[in-house]
Amino acid sequence: AGCGSGQKIAPGEAPLGGGRPDRGTGCTNPTCSSPPCAAALLGDVGCTTIAGCEDVEHDIVAAGATISSNAHIFGPFEAGFTSKQDSIISNWGCTDPSKVYDSEGGKDVGIAERHVAHECGITFPRTVGSQYFGLVGPCGGHTNDYHFHMRLSCLYEESGSHSTAVGVVASHKMYGKWEDFSNNKLPYLDACGGHIGPTPESTAAVYHYHVQDRAPFTVGCHGPASDGSLVSIATCRLLYTECGDGDIQSVTTSSG
């Protein structure tokens, strides 16, 4: 099967299918020498270690395009929308792009998509034929310099038990979302998005991250705690100086 069939491509393996040129190289994995550490609000929080394929067309990413390993893993936040994105917003089906302008950004991509759906009166995200309309593609990333905000679903198979590794975040690996797929078990994660347990590479319990269905989707901070334990929400919040400063924004979405 070719790349366009959804085949996962191991590191160093040449893609077999068509699509546009490889996307997503050039990631710089951050460091955290004395955890816990704040994760970047915009930019790399980690890098992928395996390649994959987008199965359907999304914006400038063609169906069958290879997403190379060492692609960027970002946190949950989008950078905002202005008139520079009018053509993209119009392509989503929004007749008045200005309704979703947000020069400051900072919404997580899930909230941002629901906000667009509400303001533009559209189903968003959605698939029409072989084309996917969403802020990010079905695999969870977007743009020519491909970066993931969520899911990373084309980088691992939903089968077996513990999900396989999809990337590295500072000095710890990130895995797909399942602790045990065959038993429908998701992991219990700390505020950073990690926990301590065995992995496919280690029978000993080690700190590692999992992709999450809800924000922060990738990581909320770099763990573990200073004593090697899990990171609490209170500890994570202390890593961000503006957290809890009273700057609250109300956003109306398609669900309320």
C-alpha cells in the first residue's frame, strides 16, 4: 500500500506513495534540565520521531502527503486570525472572515474550531468527499511547515495494548493516547500530560507522555516533578507567571 492509504512509515523508511513533498522537518526539541519546566505557549514543545501520512486533503496538504519525522509538536494554542488568513477562513465556508478575527490568539485549537463553527454557522471541522475542513487536519497538524497541535493519529496504530511512541518531548518520550487499547484503557495523566509506568520499550516504570483527546492535547508542561513524582495542577500553574492574573476572556462556541 502507498502513503495515501494511511500506511505508517518507520523512521528512515522511504515513503511509497504520492502526495506533495515531505512536510514537517526542522523541529528543535526543547530542554528542561531541572523539571518541572514551562512548555512553550507557541512553538516547539517536542518533536516527532516517526513519519506518517494524511489520508485526505486539508488546506495545502494533499491527500497522501508524507509528514516526515522530526516534525514540530506544538502545544494547544493557535496564533490568531487576521485579514491575512481571509482566503483560508473563506475556504472553511465562512462568508465573513472578520467574524473570527483574533489578533492575539491564545485559544486552544478545540475551542477555536467550535468558535468558528458558531460565528460562521458551519459544521467545523467536517469532511466533504476527500477533503477535510478544519483548523488542523485529521492527523492533528497543519501548514507548509507542518506542526501538530493535537491527535498525531496518523503516527500510530490503534491496536494492541500500549500505544507506540510518536515523539520526544525534552528528555521523555510521547506515545499515542492508549494505555491499553485492547481493554479500552486511557492513562491517568498529570498536569503536564505524563505519568509513570511501563512502555513498549521499558518493563520498568518510567515517566512518559501520552497524546490526549482534550486540551492541552500534547503537553501542559515538562515533567516530572522535582522529586520525580507526578506534577500537580497547582505546580504546573506556578510555572506560568501570567496564569491566574485575572485576564479572563469569554468565548461563545457552537456548544455554548
